[in-house]
Amino acid sequence: MFIPKKIEIIEVGPRDGLQNEPVAIPTEKKKELIVRLAKLGFSRMETTAFVHPKWVPQMSDSDEIARFCNELGLTYIALTPNLKALERAIEAKVPQIAVFIGASSAFNKKNINKTTVESLDECEQLFNKAKEEGIFIRAYISMAFFCPYQGEVTFEEVKTVSDRFIRLGADEIDIGDTNGQANPKIVYERFSRLRDLYPDTSFVGHFHDTRKMALVNSFAAIQAGITKFDSSVGGLGGCPYSPGATGNVATEELVDMLSRMGSETGIKYEEIEKVSRFAKSLSSK
């Protein structure tokens, strides 16, 4: 059994956790959540998204959140789905960006009205610009296991996106169980094959807890050699284009499991559990 000495947890609650909330959350409350999380010692956080407020109203304060994160001196990630969003992120001096593409073309069409191949072609200019600016690029592969619109997603579909991301110069690739339908067997096999094919690439696990398997899927990914994971305080989250998908793996639950296993995360369960209660109070669910 592989038990790594250290695992990085990337907190995604302020962005992925809150983006789907139907009732507007005041910017000051978001800032309070970010401050509380920052005090716990996360090395990185995903805090906002430069998206049109028509599509994701909860992220309409992205410029202000970015300024606030800069003032705090945080290493934070902002979602930039297109070149216009990247230009806004550059102006806001965002240190790390995230780009999403679905391994499933059916999902990608529902999400951004483009096929996976079309999205990959459009990514080239975005990656080049980000590299020119010295910005760290996190590349998400959404629906990397199963898709609500096409069913099972093949390894070849995931490999196609991985190949292109790597050629474009992604700094890390985040493999997403976006609708929470993965199981430990496919998780272990998929991450093992990816690591065999791309030994120099940094992969991240991103699991949703729709079927209450996010923790065991995280453990399966660890056994395949993955030592970076996204999580959301309070288990908040969801995807507007993935019917039935629930929140991300809860940060406090992941920290608890890892600490009991002897893996160091730099986060104390008792402290994150307190912040979890505050995060849940922001949710309308």
C-alpha cells in the first residue's frame, strides 16, 4: 500500500464550491471565507472565475476577489475559459489560471457549445499568451470517467485531451470526476495509465461525491501515485451542466482520512472543520 508522506490539497471552495449557488453570496462573505481558509495554511486556492455574469452570476465579482487575493499575497487560481477571460486575469495580475475542456464532446457541447477538438484548437492561443506572461496553467479535463450525456468516457478520449494539453505546455493536468460517477477500479486504472504514459506530468485528482465514493476514489488515485487533490470546504459545489452532480469531496473529510493514514497535508482537521461550518452557512442548500 502506497502512503505518501505529503499530499497537497488545493482548496476550491471559493470558486467551484460557490459557483452554483442560486442565491447571490455577498462579496464580503466570500472574502471572509478566503481569509479563514488562508489562515489554515493552504499552499494554493481556487478563488474565482473570469466568466460572463449572465452564465455564472456568482462569479460577477471576480475582479474584486482577485484584487483582494493579491492584497493577501495568496497563490490563487482563477478560471479563464477563453482569451478574453485570460486578458482580464492578466490585467488583474492572477498568478495561476485554470482552463476546462471536457473529455466528452457531448458534455463540452452542453457546457460551452463547442466540441472537444474545437475547444482544444482554441486553447493554443490562450496557452501561448499565458506562457508569454509567465502564468502557471492548470488544465482541467472534465468528465474524465463518465458523462451524463454519452455514458462512459473512454481512456482514449482522456488521452487525446492530455496529449494536447501537454504539447501546449500545461503545468499540471487536473482529472475530473465531474459528475461523481467514478469508482475506485476505473480511477486506479486511469491514473496508472496516465502516469505510465506521461511520467513527467503533474496530475491532480478532482472528485465529486455524488455516489459517496469521493474519498475511496481519492485513495485509489493515491495508490496510482497521485499526491495532489482538489477539495471543497464543507463539500460544497456542483456543476450546472451535470444533472444530479453534488459537491466536491469535503476538505475536512479528506484531511481527516489522510491524517489518520499518516500523510501530511499541512492542514489541521479541527481547524478546517470550524471553517466548514461557516462555509455551509453560505450555501442555500
